[in-house]
Amino acid sequence: VTEPLQLGLFGDSRRHVLNTPDYPEFRERLAAFDCRACGLWQGRTRLVVDRGNPGAGLLVVGEAPGEQEDLQGLAFVGRAGRLLDDLMASAGLDTRREMLITNVVKCRPPQNRVPSPEEARACLPFLRRQMELVRPSCVLLLGATAARHLFPLSVIGPLRDRVGTFFEDPDHPGVRFMLLYHPAYLLRDPRKKKDAWEHVLRFRDWWLSRGG
Ligand code: SF4
């Protein structure tokens, strides 16, 4: 997510989605778009754009839609999404009103596998446009996939050292990033919940200190 999108590089139908001046229109066009830019289109029921409030200034980026997301057309509405809701609610934050939640890829990978670098690359223009339109002051990256596809290793460094800490990127002046454990990982390894909770509180304290 570096330079502004070069819309001339895309075909007419993708450009029609990307070249949208406001977020509600973008969301509507993307949700209705029969994108086939990578192979994930073959397994999707619905393309999943997001969930939440695009005006909140806080963007949360996960990996990919799962089964429930694919069926409902909304991001993070399955078990992992409920855990994210609970974690945020315990910290006093409402995932519907106080953040916009999306994913690196917008279609469900088969058996919920990790999206390939090619699939992530094909889908990244949509996330980049989301960031341009939403102009978040903070981006929470859920898990390694989100971090790896958004930042080169030279920026983010070893992920183990990065989780739970704020960092900035010269390509996004004024935006603070934080890498958090993906809630699906916390479901697999509940021992990490204590650390995850501390990370969420660290983010919450900073976020509220600047007015939310
Ligand atoms: S994952 Fe993204 S690039 Fe691939 S088909 Fe779906 S919307 Fe298009």
C-alpha cells in the first residue's frame, strides 16, 4: 500500500469499482462486482467487502472471509468475529460503530486456507482503495497474513517482535499501525488470550487518549 492507485492499469469493470469517489458507493459497487481477478472467485458465495463504520477512523484488516462471512456477505461474523467483538467490547469498543473491519482478500479461500501471494496481490487494489477512501488514523492488522501482504519485511521486521506494539510507515504519514493476534489463532491457542488482551488495552488506551 504505497503510491496512489494507477487506475489505468486495470480493466474497465475493475476501474469502475475502484474509481469511486465515496466509500458507500465503493462498497456497493464492489459487493455487486463479479470479480475474477484471481481464482478465489470460483469458490465464493458472496464477495465480502467489510462490516462496521467507514467513518470511524479505525480500520481493522484480517486475512480472508470464512464460511459464515461467505454466506452472509459480511466480514468477521463467524466464531473468530464473535471473539473479536467480545475482546473489543470488553475494552469498551463497539465493532459495529467504532471501526471498519475488512480483509486482505475479499473471497473465501477453499477450506479457509491462507491466501497465496498471487491472490493477495490481485485483491490488494481493493484494500488500497478502501484505505484511500476511509483515511484511517489507525490500522489494526489481525495476524501475519495481513501484515505480510501490506508491508515488506524491511518495514515490519520479524512479526514476533511487532505484535502488540505501534509502528508507523513513511508511506502513510499520520497513520498508526498495530499488529494483533488473529482471533482465529486465539481460538486455536487460548493461552495467547492474556497477551492479546494486553495488546487490545494498549491500543484502546492510546485510541481513547486522542479522542477515539
Ligand atoms: S479474492 Fe479479490 S481479486 Fe480474487 S476474485 Fe475475489 S475480489 Fe477478485
